[in-house]
Amino acid sequence: MFPVMIGTIVIAGIVGYASERTGFTRNGILPSIIICVGGAFLAYFVRLMFGIGFGSPGLNAIASSIGALIIVPTHWRKR
């Protein structure tokens, strides 16, 4: 259970970094990583409590990270 959580965090961080470097988001590297890790934690605990998710934990982490980046568009906020 603990290695799955660590892997989820690592995969979410990689997705957040890659999305920022490729231009998918314009939030900044650290905010994108934080958003992805939050979404991945949420999906991890939903999978743990209810069993809802895709087949593998890695696919859950990738899908939830991308979903969190789409749902939380911080680049539209006024500064």
C-alpha cells in the first residue's frame, strides 16, 4: 500500500512537470505539480475506500493528474 502511494506521488509529479514543459498548462511548474499531486491523492483514496478507478494504480495517477489540471485552470485567475 505504501509503495503504491509513493509511486502515485512520483507519477503525478512527472505529469505536472511534463504538462508545464510541453505547454499544456501555464500555471508554473510548482503549482502544476501541486495540482497533480492533489488530484492523484484524491483518486488514490477514492480507489482505496470505494474501489472505483481504472485497472492499474499508475493509470489512475495519470488520469487523475490530467483531470485535475483540466479542472483547476489557475492561468485564468486575475493577478
